[in-house]
Amino acid sequence: MENIIIKDLGEYVPGKFNSVSLNKLKEFIVVPYYIDWYKSNQSRKVFPLFLQELSDLNPTSFQLPGILTRNPFFEHAQIKYFVAYASDKKPLGRIMAFVDYNYNKQHNENTGGFGLFESVQDKNVARKLIDAAIDYLKKNSCNKAVGPIKFSATGEIGCLIEGFENKPYFMEPYNAPYYSDFFVEYGFKKENDWYAMNTDAIIANGYMEKIEKMMDRVNGTRRDTSTTGFEIRNVDFSNMKSEIKIIRDLYNYIWNTGHHPQQVVITDKEFDILAIGIKTIAIKDLIFIVEKDNVPIGVSVSVPNVNEVIEEYDRKNPGIPSKKFFSIRDLKRDLSIFNIIKTRLKKKKFAGLRIMILGIREEYRKAGIDSKLYYRTFKTAKDLGFTHGSGSQLADINLDIINPLFKMGNKSMTWRVYSLDI
């Protein structure tokens, strides 16, 4: 392909420089709609809400309370956005490159990240986009590039390499199958893999029956004292400020001391934004905090798979979105989807469940409380009418969570994170 133009859509450096605008971000966000593979019968792509994606990528000070926010990630990170165009101004692909100062300080590295990569099936387009990202990271003193990643392991991470026939759940990355070839041909090496575990009522029933039999055998015996003092309770929405702090502290401790690559301590502001987003689609019955003698030691956060609603709406209302930030049609799409989600939440009419956070402090896992937490999560989901679910994204080295969850379901997707010494 000739006349490939790489357009700079803006750069943000905290306290120093900003050339990013909401119009440029929207131009970046709509690029996947021009990838032909997503229009094929093989694709299971589900496009995110525009306002959510804008909020995630927004380093500017412009905000609309309750609608559009600024991502606090940009208080400690710089970023640059690129889009590839053909000579006829048709989008061909995109990529972002960023440097997270907190990550490098925590891990004592000079690593840069890249993510949200999209490209038509042309290796020249892909190479030019990757070149742009690598050049930016080099100019900012990075000696290693890692990705694709949406900022950290807390976000969407990896390039899908297996499971293209499966529909992605909420916040699970989905890309064209030829993307991995681009990274390998460029010279990237495997850093690590991440998995999704899918389960359904039949598989979960088998697991729950085993746990019930185990609890029946243990009940009233000496081993029963192993879980004495433990309590699994639901989150208290009326006391959200303190509950968010509990979950944040657990998350930062468990996920930054265990086997979780690409992880970094999430700041208070970042977690507050994440928690607010989760609360808007959450069902209280599916958020648990585990306590030992009234001290929090574990957490489970699951949410309905809102991709069901997005997919259904977009199928009935197809079309290419506007590249401009303000678009009545695009705003109507987001608000319509959000209203349908709220209605279904009230009626609890979702089929799929996304298990987002599930962990116990390591020193308490042998007590058996982890199995009881898994059991409580699955049984509650079944009682609420959920028929299937996905536990993701699970790091390949995190055997403490992979081994038990894969007894409850089957691997449905594999994402790969690549790295390149630069």
C-alpha cells in the first residue's frame, strides 16, 4: 500500500504540554469501525461506549459531571496518539504510546507501553504505526516497549491470539487474528500470556456440588475450625467511601505482591473513577468482601456482561460513527445503551457475568476460605439467573487463581503481551 500517512493526534505530558483535544480523541476512537475484518462473519467484536472510551483516554481538563471524566492516570503518565491514513483520508489503523512514571519507579525500569493497536491487513501500515510508537518511546528514554496494553494490568491487556470464535465479555480485548503476526514479524518476543475462563450453569453445578460435599465432610470436624472467624459479606452501597477504600487496599496489596505482571499500584483517584464506573453497572449481591476477625482479607467483584446490550443495540442500529466529539447520533447510541442497561439491572435480566476481581491474601488461601468465596460467587450468580460467565484476565504465572478457576470452566481466550528491547 502506498501513500500511508501517519497523523499525530496529539501528545500530553503532565504539567508541561498538551496538544490532545476531544475531537482528536474521537477521531482515534472510531478507527476500529474501518477495519474490514470486524465486518466479517468471523468477527465477534463489540465496540465500547464512546463516552467511556473518551473518559479513559482523556488527559484534558474538560469534563462533564456524570458523563465524561478525565482519567487520573495522566497525573503520572505521558502519552501520544497516532492514526494511519490512506491518501483518500480513509483510516487504516491506530496506536498509542505512553510512559507511566509510577510503573517505572515501582519496578525500577525505563519501560514504555503501547496499546489500542488496530490495523488493516497490511504489514506496511502496521510497521509504520509501530515505528511511530517505538520512536516516541525511544525519544523519551525508554529502553523497552511492552504491549499491547491499555495502561496497566488493571485495564485491558494483551493481543488476542486464541478464542476468536468467542464473544468477548465486558472489558475483554478483542482484535483481528492477524495482529499477532505483525508483532512477531516486527521482532517482538512473548512477555507473558493472559487467559479468560468461561463457565456455564452445567460446569458450575459440578463445581458447586464438589464444594458442598467437601463442606459437608468438614462440617463439625476438627478441620472445620480452619475457617473460624471468617465472614463473607456483601458490599454496603450506603457506605461506599469506606468500602471503596477497603477494596482498593485489598486490590493493591494482593495484586502487587502476587503473580501479576504489568501491575502497578493504582492511585486513590484512579480507583475512585474505576469504582464509580463499576457501581453504575453493578449488582450489590455480586460484590463480596471477606473478613477475618473483622479485618478485610479478600474480595470478589463481578458485574453483568453489558456487552450483551451493546452488541444487540449495534446490530439493530449499524453505522459508522462521527469523527467529531459532539455527535447527536453517537450520543444517542451511548445514552440508549445506558438506559437499557439500567432497566435490565433493575430486572436483573442479564445472562452473562464478568468476574473482574477475585482474590484472597496469600497467607489465608490454605484456610479454605478461597474455595468458599468462589462458591459464594458462583452460587449467587446462578440464583440471580446468570447462565454463563467469564473470569478474566488471568496471568499465566498466577497459578493460585488459574488452578481453581479452570476447575470451574474452560479456557476460552488467550491474550499475549509482547516486549521489545529498544
